[in-house]
Amino acid sequence: MTPGNSTQPDTSSSACLKIFRGTSRDDGEYQIFDIVFEDGESVLDALVALRRDRAPDLAVRFSCFNANVCKECTMLIDGEVQYACLAKLKPGETQIDPLPNRKLLRDLITDTVSDKEKL
Ligand code: FES
């Protein structure tokens, strides 16, 4: 293979992530991030990369990271409750919100413990 003359197909795409930020649903706002991703990357992959590189204060909960074991990465992705580690990135805009009907703690994190289970 000649350097600079790759035979590998370009598998990258562009997306715009519109992410809810804030500690109150009434006062929160959306922050827009334009990203480039590779085919097969998950929404959680993008959120972790954003935290690492551009928004270190972005609150997102996850534990097992793409093993779909912990069930902690649930959020609204384009209006559907999904696991961020399973949801694949797609070209174009994707809106990401915290779970509905749960107390919002910050950004994409909600209180997932029922009142009966709290100590
Ligand atoms: S990160 Fe554990 S289920 Fe998604």
C-alpha cells in the first residue's frame, strides 16, 4: 500500500448532537455538538468522547460501557427511551434528553431510585 493512497473506504460520518443541559427541566437548554464518528459507534461512545474532549462537566451515567449489563445509560434518544450504549450514532441531528417522569439531577442524569428504596 502506498502511503497516502489508502484503499480503506471512508467510514466516517457527521452528526449533530443536541444535548439537554441543566438541573431543571424548566431552565435547562440544549447544547449543540457537531461530531464526526465511525460506523458502529454508539451514542454513549460520543458522550464519553465529548466529556473527555469538549464538555468535561457533561453529566451522564454509565457503568459497564457497551456491555449492556448495568442498565444505567438509559436516556431519551430522539424521543425514545434507549440504552445509549446500544443506540448507534446516525448522520444528521440526534436529540438526547434525560429520562422523562424522573427527577432530574443534572443534564442526562435522573434519580432512578424509587422513594421506597431510599435509605
Ligand atoms: S453502559 Fe451499561 S447498559 Fe449501557
